[in-house]
Amino acid sequence: MHRTLPPSSLLAPVPVVMVSCASDRPDVKPNIITIAWAGTVCTKPPMVSISVRKSRYSYDIIKETGEFAVNLVAGELAGACDFCGVKSGRDVDKFASCSLTPAKVRGLSFAVGIAESPLILGCKVKQTIELGTHDMFIAEIVSAAAKEELFDGSGKLCLDKANLVSYIHGDYYETGKRLGFFGWSVASKKALKRRNMKTRLR
């Protein structure tokens, strides 16, 4: 039996990402905002969305430049991720406070990435939708870069090696054990063996 709850944004787990942005104005320092409301929205062209409150320091930077970088969060970045979510860029330099390194992002003119992140997506805003408490920036991914150690001998990107962080109703979690792969429930025994899966979902 389920307990009835009021309508709420309880979708979980969700990826938690560190979104970085910057401007060419001398009075605006590069900033990082932690966002749990982010997701993929299209494959071709590759696109993502992030939802940001208008009151956030990063909002005006992204609105003005039309750029941002999505930086995935590895377990060792969890503390910095949380710090960037509770502190405002109006008050502190988050890169300096968290000992993070700004990184040039291919295809972007303003926004910088976080060099310590396992994967950086360079994004250009295509549409902004006013929703209520948050505005949604829908952006095209114009570049992607991953740390060299995340590739296997055949050149395959293995993000499972990055110990990525997810967010569940106020708490951070590292990704856990692998349960299957896409198509696992109907895969042949040969495919299961190749992917090192002994059982299938029934």
C-alpha cells in the first residue's frame, strides 16, 4: 500500500552535477553552481537541460553568455559539490575555495570547466523556458572531454570507473553495483556471457 503525498519533485535518484560558467566582464568571476535538476533531452543533436533559480549568481552569467559547462561529480568531489551548492558566488570564489582548476572548454568562448571533473560537457543555450521557481536552460552539447584513465584498452569510455555521485532527496550517494545492461532482460546466453552477466531479469 502506498501513502498519499502532496505533489512534489521527488524523482530519484537524479544526477548531481557542478555547472560552471564565466563571463568576459571583469566584475564577474568564474562560478560553479551545484544542480540536481539536470538531464538529457535529445540525442541528435545531443542536448541537456538544467533548471536554475533566477536569484542564483550563475543565472545571469548563463543568461548573458548563453554558455555553461556540465561537470560530472566523482566521489572525491562530493565535498566541493556540496560547498558549491550552499555558498553563493556573490560572496566567495568557489574555484579558489575548493582548490579547483578552471579548464578551457572546446567550443565555448566564456564558460570554463572543472579540470578535476571526470567528464566535462560544453553547452550552448538554445532555449530558456520560464517554469515557476526555476527557469530551464535547454542547451546543445558542443563538446565533451573525459579523463584519460576512464578509457579501457579498446578506447571505450567506462564512466563506471568514475564513482559518480547521485542525489536522493537531500543526500549524496556514490553509484553502486552493476545490475545489468540495456537489453539485459532479453539477452541471449552468449550476450550475457560476453557482458559477464550470469542471470537475467524474469
